[in-house]
Amino acid sequence: MNAINRYIDHEHINWNRFEKFVREQIPTIPDKEMKIKKFSEGYSNHTYLLSFGDWETVLRRPPFGEIPAKAHDIKREYTILSKLHDVYPLAPKPYLYSDDPAIMGRHFYLMEKKQGVVINEVLPDWYGPSEVVGPALSKSMITSLIELQQVDYKNAGLIDIGKPDGFLDRQVRNWIKRYSMAKTDEMSGVEELEAWLLREMPTTLDTTIVHNDFKLNNIVLDSFDPTIVNGVLDWELATIGDPMSDIGSVLTYWGEISDPDIGISVVTNQPGFFSRREMAEMYANLSGRDISHIHYYVAFGFYKLAVILQQLYDRWKKGGLNDERFKNLNIPIGNLFEMANLSRTNKIL
């Protein structure tokens, strides 16, 4: 390894020991220098790209330092992917799992590197104008979600990854609890919104695999053709539950030109992209599902995103995050609660 690679988190990971172990477990790895690139860190699981010549793999491991006993369950992710990849190839193929503390102190796994483009803030120039890319991307999002929801999770051996009975009730109550624990500023309309979420909860009509974070920047698109989805990432929160919660998440993150600041990067507000309503209607037409309660799931989606930002804002106010970007998070948080209330009164879709 060269100096740049060797010093990535070297105080926590002995990369020489790790490389030796991996080569023993996967002897077909090319005899090339191991190169390391870090993708993510912080409060989420840490993700690294490892390259051995043309052969690539992705390493996932928990964050450093103390973590809650049941948090960052890497083994659960690995187990889900081990069963899911065969029936939903968009999920990365896992290569190996280890909980040997001698390797890197924590359990970890390696998985397939899905090749393509992940869109965060801008559309690739070579895709062409948004008027052309927008409709293709809009349909790709919906069809890849429906394909996941069509997986027979019982035959795939995934029935144990969640508890479908009472799924939505648990979700709503857990997120309300999270907000109460992270609350700082008084926000208008939150109590009414929470009461409505508990009171107007729809009946779950069927159960499917739920990704729980299905959004554009978790989709790997073909490098040159946005109509082709090569992968779906981040299965940490996957479970079994109400499929409408995932389409609610898609629509929450599917920003429109008229939206206020909701604290996330948005590319779907450009000409050509379907509106939230058009996305919902396409989902209904292609899946055959009743979307008469879609406003509830979108309202809950906005509420969840507000809570996620509120948790970051709370950490910043307490000095746990030394980043001035979080200073004004109260503004998008308030906007998200307003969007949730607009959704519950059918003014978003």
C-alpha cells in the first residue's frame, strides 16, 4: 500500500493484517496492490472501496469508539444480502463476513461493488438535458422499488428480518419518541401532526420487504443510460412491513421546484422530472396498489426526515457536532413539519 492508503484510519485498522486475511479467504483476488478509498463515516457504518487492480470490493464496518449494543448490526446486513441478492440482483452480492476481533477489532463484511453513477447533487452532463433524463430516472425509481416489493420474502428465507404485525404503529411511535428525545426549539403544528399520525393510521393491506431508505442517492444507475438501474444500496434498515412506507419515502425525497428548503440536496426539481403526484400515480398503475392513503405515508415521510435533521441539530446545539453547517437546521426542520401538515391535509399531492 502507498502512504496515502496506509494512513486511512490506520490508528483503528491494521490494513496489512486485514489484507492478509482477505487474500486467504478469497484466493482469487488479483495479485495487485490494495488501494483504499473511504466513502462514509461518522454516526453511520463506515464504508470503504478496496481495489486490487481491476477487482473491487466494498468494506462495511461499524464506526469507531463506543456504540450501543444492538446498533450497527453488520451481521444482519450481511445475512439479508446473502439471501436477497439471488432474488433481487440489484442488491449487492456479499463476499465474506468476519467477527474475528483480531482482524480489525469489530465485525465487518465485504460485498460487490455495484458499477455506475450515484446522483447526489447534480446530473451527469453526459446524460443529457433534464427534460430527457427526468422521465427516465422517474420511471427507474418506481420500477426498481416495485421489483423489490414483488420479491417473495418467505421463499427467500427473509421472514425473520422483521415483524410485519404492527409495523406501521411501531414505526410511528418510535419516530415520535425519537423527536421527543431530541427536541430543542418549539415548532408550530407538531403536536397536532403527531396526534393525527397516531389517530389516522391506515390499515396495512399487505406486507413486503421494506428498504426503509429508498431514495435517489441510494440507487446506482448505469454510467451512460439512466433507464438502467445497476444497484440499490444501504440495506442497514431493511425489514418486513408496509410497502407504502417505501413509496412514501421516495416521494418525500423527490423534491419539487416549489418546495422550501428541506435540508437535503435535490435534483428532481428540474424540468422533465415527474411531480410527486405523477410518481404516485405511476406507482399505483404499475404496482396495482391502492394509494388512497398516500398522503399519510408522505406526511410521515416528511416527519421522519424532520426528526433525522432534528437529531443532528440537537447534537450540534449540545456541542457534539463541530460543524457550522448545522447551525441553521432549525429552518428546514420547521419547513419539513409544515410540509408534513400540508400533506396530511391533501395539499402536497
